[in-house]
Amino acid sequence: MKRIIAVSVILAAFVAVAIVAGRDELAKTAAAQPQPAREVPKFQVDPSWPKLPAKWVWGQVSSVSVDERDHAWILQRPSSVRTDQKGMAAPPVLEFDAAGNFVQGWGGPGEGYDWVEIEHGIYVDPKGFVWIGGNGKTDHHLLKFTRAGKFVMQIGKKGESKGNSDTSNVNMAADTFVHAKTNELFVADGYGNKRIVVFDADTGAFKRMWGAFGKEPSDAKMVKPKVPEASRIPAMYETGPGPDQFNPPVHAARVSNDDLVYVSDRGGKRVQVFTLEGKFVAQAFIDRWCEAPHCGNGQTVASTAFSHDPEQRFLYVASRSPARIWVLDRKTLQPLDSFGRPGVAPGEFYILHHMNTDSKGNLYTTEVQDGKRAQKFVFMGLEKK
């Protein structure tokens, strides 16, 4: 284990420096070095997608998932619309086809289950079931529905979490992912806890859990060391392997075709990679220089997504506060490219949240707070840079 962590620290340090080198003050130095041409994905935003019915308005758009038909399932927050628009809020769950046409909408309180306080994560699993999680104070459960919105199962109970050792409840879980090979539900748990927890996707039975570096997750409160204001930006940034526990929120979890679990440690500004059993493999820091209040809330890795090729050659990483998407070599975690900037125009980002890809390689993103939108970035092929 020590050897694995040591290798990961070296890798993480390399990636962190490479990413930080993308900043304006170091760009000239990097550009002066000869770089071999490399292929990277190229995207173009589709400003007409999606087509929300005119009778509705968006609230904060928290999450997106794409099913096997390339239909995008969007989770949004009706309670977050402006006061003068309360009667116009769209349903929480919205389905759109690949062209952006509205298919159906549903969600909200119903008989037999506890709807979430604050809608956070949506995921459509390989069997077509729709999973919903929330990050409200009493959202200690996960919900499973059919595509038509019929309730199937609830894991956990509202307001019943007993912390990171609890095997029955979650605590403001941010995201879910079902790995088809094992039929297991991987949960980024998340806002109230600091762990990945795994359940059987059919029965909801607890399987296992782990924290950062594969360690046992802890309820101990994390204390961030104070850094003198003058040393934060632009010259200095944190170094070393980072905290030995996830720094909430643990915002997303994705499982690759070759059975690796990619965890978005948003507060820790890093992606950590594990085996299916929770053995630590590697980590990479993303925009580690980002520090509040100079850089939003100072958090970066909000979500990841895989490229659509069978090898999933590229890993896309949504960097929240810097408002951009990084393209990494998935196997080495080396940064290859990035796109996006802060703003509200098509192709810009205002509070990046979750993202996903479809079978054609198109990328879908969501934005919360005042962003309140989903965007589609059309895959235009590979280009040499």
C-alpha cells in the first residue's frame, strides 16, 4: 500500500504541476518547450439544446444522465425558481431525446417514498431504472423509479443517518452509478459523509464502503490549515498527497469499462481512482491553485465522464470554480487539453455541477445556482494539438 501511495503522490504532483502550468502566468514558459502533437477531442456547443416547453422555466439544473437510447435525463430543482415564477417551475425529472425534444417530466412527493428535500443526482442504470439522490439536511436515502416514474425502492430513511459507519442510510449522497457487470450501486456519499458506499442494485443490501486512499471513512471533522493570504494567489498552492479523508463534498463516482472507480473529491480538488473493492490506485489534482475567494468557492472536481470509445481513452473532468472542463488521458491522468471559461453565454459555465456523455461522444453538462441550465457539446472528432 505504501508503495502504491508513493507512486500516486509522484503522479499527482506531476499532474498538478502540469495543470497549474496552464495558468496565464506560466503559459509562456510551457509554450516555449517543444511539445509533440497529440490527439484530443473537439467539441462544439449546441445552443438550441434542450427545448424546454414554453410553459415551464428552469430551476437550478443539478444533474444529467444519458440512457442507451441517447435520451438525456435531467434533474432540476423546482424550489429554486424565482418567486415570480413559482407556478411555472418544470417537474424535477425531465427526459429529452437526442435532438433536445421534450419527452416527459415527473417527480416530486408521492405515496410510499420520501421525495428528497434538494434534488442533486440522477442516474439511469443499464436496466432502465432511474435513481435519485438529494443533498438536503434530511436526505439520508436514495430513490429508485421506472422510466415512467413508478416508485420501485428506497434505500435508507429520511433523517436517519448515523454517520460514516452506517450501512443502512446515506447522508446527502451526491451521485450514483450502477456497474452492470456486478449489478452494484456505487454511491458518492457525499455531503454529510466522506465515503464511497456500495449496495446491491436490486435489493439495496449493503456490500462495502471506503474513504480516501481506500481507508476506513471517518466522522472526524476535517480542519483545513490556514494559509497566509499573501501566499495563496497567484504564486503558491498546496502540495503533498492531500488529506487522508475525502474533503466533502464527495461529488460523483463513475466506473470504467475496465473496472476502475473514478471518484470526484470536489473539496479535495482531486480525482481518486480505485478498484471495485476500494483499493487505491492513483490520484490527480485538478486546478489545485484554486482558492476561495479568488476562485469561486475554491472547489474543483465536480464530476467526471468517459469518452465513448470502448477503451474510454479520455477522462473528462468538470472543474467547478475555474469553470472549465479538462481532458485527461484516462490511464495516466495526464492533462491533455481544456475548454470553457466563466460566463453565461453558450459554451461558458456558471457553477458547473454534473456531466455525462452519450454513445456518439457528445458531452452534457449542468449548472446550479444562477446558472440554471443544461448544455450539450457535440463531439466533432479528434484534432491534433
